[in-house]
Amino acid sequence: MNLFKKIDWLKIEKFIGSLKFAVIVISLFTIGMIIGTFLESYFGTDFANRAVYKTTAFMFVQFGILLSIIFAAILRLPPKKRLYGFYTIHSGLLIIGMGSLITYVAGVDGQITLAPNEPNRQVILSKDIIKITYPTEGKQIVSYLPYSAFESSINETYDNITVKNYIPFAEGRFVWSDSINKYSDENPVHSSKYHFKNAFAEQDLILSLHPEAGSDFQSSTTMGPLTFTYYPYKLAKCFAQNNPSKIIIWNSETAECFTPEEKNIPVKITGANNRFVVLPYNKTFITFFPDYSPFPMNTKLQTDEKSIIRAFSKKLFEDKPNLFLFGKKAAWFDKGLSKWVVSDLEVGGNPAKLPWMNAEISLTDHQDHLVPFNIPIPTIPIQKNGNLIKGDIRAVQLEILGKEYWVTNYSPLSLLVRGKKIIIEVTKESLTLPFELALTQFKMDKDPGTNNPASYESFVKLFSDGKTTNHHVFMNNPMKKSGFTFYQASYSQDNQGQYNTTLAVNVDQGRTWKYLGSLMLVFGAIWHYNLNSKTKDQDKNKKTGKLA
């Protein structure tokens, strides 16, 4: 208490309201903005927000500016006529600060991605969350992750799950890991690593059938015109048969396969010259049109995509380069020989020669049960053309019953814990709109002679209250609805070359206050200038009068 009394509050008040303190906090603010702008240009807006703009230190600097404004006005009380403009300017700054605070606390700043003709109402916000779902119990736990630029320690426990560490920006380091769940020997879960090269390029490929492999390791990929498809190893024998129908029938669960010729199943032809196969299965018959779809047709001539029995024609893959891989075997159609060729591959062995541009492929690793996995390693993100090309993985390290696991924004985790199924995801907080939006057309103009986008715009359909309206969103022409403002932000392109649009979604409850504060700044500056000019003129007239 004595220490509190000894503090000279008047000196503190004068210092905070002084020009010296104002110069200090404004200089710190300027330095922060310069650093933030640099980080945003090279490492992305999210990293700049986490490292500078939304840190506690930067918030304190802004609070210091606010205190400087308040105390500068207090020190100039009681009001003086010549300072009316000064008071107006500082009041405007305070009102802008209040509006910004309202926006920060209650505003919405997110994004919504629209695919052509697919209605969507989910806005993705900036806050990261970890979501733990118990499907059988209808229970879900959602926890916010730290809004930091670097790895953070959490150590929070939910039931039997301990959330240990969070990495907001990570890249993967490849390893083989054990399976989380158990799989029967009949289930094909093998994975392989290949090295492909031709006269123009070479690349390592990791293909997997393991259900825990995640989005980084799929069963198919492309390289230019060549498509790589990874199948269970049991299917290789059917590719090698060169049967006249070139049809393969297989069980997707066990990977057992056979050809119609092996089972004496006739391949029939419709009046429209379409081939079909009728197969007895489970005391009934299923019909396939293998030249059109691998799935059987039901009585309504609709494809049954849930069927485990499938049939496809190798004819579909003869015109364009297609390479089928089965772990330790590879198959392709050789146009020069007019037949399908199957080649054996051994780990570290000789490569198989392919009939396209002196290409060859070799097997560098194969695992029957292990899972290909990228362990997240903290990194500094790198941005190019508005998109992260490095560090786009958000990862959480978990400990469950003494074992460590990783879950990322690309690879959710699904496992049984003491008999309970649990799904764990790292995702973004989302907001559900009270209406739906769908993209009807995306238009992009490019700079002459280049592929660089000069401008892009979206034609959007809005569904609300049983009514449909059309809107055109482009730069400086946002769409507004129910307090939400939608701006054209960016775009993306999927594997089929289809364009999706991304709209920035904004709700700014403090906008009115910020506009009012800005007007007061302008009005106060003009007022202050006029008052000072009159005062100087009066002082000049007085001096002139005295001299006369």
C-alpha cells in the first residue's frame, strides 16, 4: 500500500500523454507493421497474423497508442476553444479504436469455397480446433488450438486422449509406421515405393492401399499423360491372361479375380452393340456393362457403387498410357505387340522397360502391412501466388493409452479405444450461413501472352427463404446478404480442370463506428487548422497594432 502511495501518478500521466511516449509507441507500431508486411509477402497472411498482427505484444503496442490518445486529451483539459479540433481528432481516433475492438471481438472473417452447381453454407474461420468424435455415443469434444506461429505445448487430457503438442506450420518427413488398427490377411493393405524416369523427367512415387495412409498416399496418380494405378497384387494374374474379352471380374474386399473365359461366363451384346455380363451371385444375378462402369446395374439400370463385386474392361486403358502396379508386378498395354504385358519387380532389382518415351520403373521399397506416413516437422511456411507451397500441414501430437499418434488437417485419425470408436480431426472453426450459395460460372481474364490471371469474377446463385437470386461478384463489387459481405478472394482448380471460387466472408459490426471516427478525423483536422490559422492571424494583427 505504501509503495502504491509513493508512485508519482502525475508524472506517469504526463509521460503517457507526452509527445515522447506517442513517438515511442507509434514507432513500435510502425516497426511491427513493416515486419508484418514483409512476413505476409513471403510467408502468408496467416503466418503474419500469428507472428505479429495478433500477438499479445502487438496488441499492447496498440493499447499504448490508445492510452497516449486518452492522456494527451486529459492533459489539455479544461477545454480550450483553440483545441476543439484537437479534441475532435482524438475523439475520432478513440471511436475508430472502439469500432476495431467491436470487430475483433464480435466480427466474422472467413472464407467459403464454392464448386460449380454445388450449394454450400459452411464458412471456414481462422481459428484451429481439434475435434474428437464418438460416433456410437453421439458425443463430440471440440477444443481450440493455440493461435501461435510456432510449435506449442498443450498437455490437455480428454478421457483417455492427451493432446501433447500442436504445430501450426509443418512439412512431412517420410517414414513407415505400424498400423493403428488390425486387418485380416484377406484385406489388401500393401504399399510400395517406385522410381519412375523417362527421357524428360524422373520421380519417386509412393502408392498405397492401406486405409490409414491418408491423402498423401493414394492408389492412383498422374504424370503428364501417364496414369499410375495401384491395385491388390492378386489382380496381376488376371491382367496377364490376355483373354479375348479383356474383361476382369474381381472382389474388391478379397482381391480375388477371374475372367469370364475361366468360368465359362458368356459375354453378350445388346441390340445397341453394348457388351454385358450376367454373373450369378448370392442366389441372384448381377449384370455388368464393363465398357462403361465397373459397378453392376440394378433392376432400374442404376449403378450399385456399394457392390464388392466389380468388372471392368482392359480395352478402356489401351488407347492412352496407363501403368497398373501391383506391388511387385507391373502391367501395361504394349501397342507394338498388341497385348498386355506383365513384368516382375524386385526391391532394388532391374527396372521394367516401358513402351513410352524410353520410360522405366523400378521398385525401391515394398511393405505388406506397414503404413506410409509423413511425420510432421515444424517449418516456416513459404507462399507463392497467394498459396502455401510449404508448411500447409497443421498437426497435433497425441498420446492414447501410452502410444503416440499424429493427426493432421489432411489425415484424420480413426481408431478403437477400449472398444469405443473414436474419430479425431484437426480442422478450422466453421460457421453455418442461414442461406446457401452455389457457383454457376467462373470467369478469368489473363495477361496478354501469359497464363497469369489479370482478373477473375464469379457468378453466384443464392438460395434463401425458398427464393433464388443471381449475383455477380468481382473486385470492388461484393455481394451483401443478411449482414454478411462476400468479396472475390481467390480460386482453385481440381484434378478435372474445373474451377472453384473462394469468397472472403466478412461481418463487421464496428464498421459504422470506424466510418464515424474517420469523418471526425477529417472534420477535426480541418477545424484545428482553421482555428490555428485564425489564432495566428489575431496574434499577427495584435503585433501589427502595437507597432503602429
